[in-house]
Amino acid sequence: MNKFSKLAIGLACSSVLLFGADIYLSDNTKVPNLTMKNTKLSFKDIEGYQNYKIVATHFRKDKNEIRYILANPVAYNALRADSKVMPNGSKVVKIGWSVNDMSSFPSALEANKIQRVEYMIKDTTKHKESDGWGYARFVKKNGKYQAWGGDPKSCVACHASVKSNNALFTKFQKMF
Ligand code: HEC
């Protein structure tokens, strides 16, 4: 091995060490400037959510929607550790897609169009009336997002049925 190949290998190894933890391309697409009229929670509160980690996948049979549940680092660590209390600053995001048959293999389904992005954000001071969680939903129609106009009390009421699990239906899905 000559001096140059040694140098090249050295450089490659050190760049893996230096940058190895950050090799994904990140998605920093700006989210639209939309705010829920009742709670004043905005889409911007979860800006960068495309880079959160997936903690669970659900399929809603009646809505025919596949849902990915993503968590910011605070929520991810708490869910992974099966924490009984989700810390303030936790953000749990759900993306729902319609599904259609995969054209190259019709007995498989594939995600088609985003129907909604919704989230829960934990702040026990700001949202003390609703078990510490703030709820927001943004629906996508004809390629454009809009803030859902309904009453977030309905979110709180349904999620109350899983109060013993931090008001979350999601359970951390292990990938191994
Ligand atoms: C009638 C019951 C019901 C209502 C109303 C409801 N949800 Fe949920 N939600 C669920 C169920 C069931 C799941 C788990 C299955 C899934 O992912 O769709 C869920 C999952 C979620 C998740 C992922 C975390 C978790 O708890 O698993 C978020 C975020 C969420 N809902 C936000 C909202 C928001 C925001 C609203 C109101 C705009 C809302 N939900 C209204 C039943 C409900």
C-alpha cells in the first residue's frame, strides 16, 4: 500500500467517525403558516417533523388510511423507555395516507396521498385542561393543507379512553 492509499483510507475512516452520525439527507421543507382557531396551536410548532423517528405504524380500516406515528427526541426516548409520564416538550405526530393498489404488484397496497398531519404536544401548564396535551390537525385537500375547523375537545374526549397510557394509543413498536 502506498502513502496515498493509506492517506485516502485514513481520510475515509475519519470522515465516518466525524460525520457518521449525520449521514441522512434531512428534510427541512417549510410547513405552511396555519393555526388552529381554538387552541392557537400552529403547524410551525412541529416544523422539521419529517426528520422525527417513527415509533409506530397503524392502519385504520374504516378510513382506509395508513398512519405513521413519529416522535421528536423527547417523546421518542420516553416511549422507548416505556415511561409512565411523557415529559413536557414531547411531540407526537401522525401522518395519514390514503392507500391504493401497487400498480406493479396489485395485491400489495402502497401509500398514496397524504390526508392529514396531526399532532399532540405536551405542556402541562398550557394544556392542563386536557391531560397536558395540546391537539392540532391539518388536513390536506387537493394538495393544500388547511387547519381542521372542528373542536379539539373531541380529540381530548376520545384520547381520554387511553388515559392510563399517557392519553396515547401508540405503543412503541420495536424494529428488532
Ligand atoms: C374517535 C376517537 C379519536 C378521535 C376523536 C381522535 N383520535 Fe387521535 N387517535 C385515535 C386512535 C384510535 C389512534 C391510534 C390509531 C391511529 O393511528 O389512527 C389515534 C392516534 C393519534 C395520534 C398518535 C398518538 C397516539 O395517541 O397514538 C395523534 C397525534 C392523534 N391521534 C391526534 C389526534 C388529534 C389532533 C385529534 C383531534 C383533531 C384526534 N387525534 C382525535 C383516536 C381518536
